[in-house]
Amino acid sequence: MMIVGALCVLIGSMLPWVRTAAGNLPGYGGAGVLTAALGMLLFSGAVIPHRVSAIAHCVVVGVPVAAIVAWQSVKLGQTVASTDAWWQVWAGEGLVLAGAGAVVVLVTAWRLYREPF
């Protein structure tokens, strides 16, 4: 599941994070660069065969990616509310996929912590 979460974060980092009527804003133009780097860190943790290391990698990647996605979502909501562009601007599939990857990684960390192999 760590590899699935890492793929979600990596692919989501490269897809558009904001969709507008005028065009798309890609994730790699902003905070997606950081989430892509964290996704690569998660890949390295997935191949280490130690449970504690896997849990640490999941938490170290999942919490910042979830925080970045939440921050970007709040900023997007504030921008939409202040410009009254309710049907012209919306979250792109990259933002949603990166958030889903963070959820998968954090659930994996919880399952590794609660259930032994």
C-alpha cells in the first residue's frame, strides 16, 4: 500500500491542481514539487523491510502531504469566495489524487502500527 500511496502522490503532483475556464494550474508549478519529492521518499521507505522504518516513512510523508493539500484547498476556497468564481474555478484531479495518496499512506501507517505482520 505504500507503493500505491507513493504513486498517487507522485502522479497527483504532476497533474493539474486547479482547473479554471482560462486554463489549468499544474501541481509542479508550486507545492507539487515538494509533494513529488516526498513521494520519492515514500518509495525508498517501501523497499526497506523494517516495520518501524515503514511506519516512520509513512508518517513523514503522509502528514506533510496532507497538510499541503489542505492548505492548497483552503487557499483555493478563499480565492473562489473572494472573486465570486464559484463555477469557473475548481480543484483539479492532481490535488484530489495527492490528497488520496496522503490518506492511503496514513491509513497504511495506522495498520502497520496496530497489526503486526
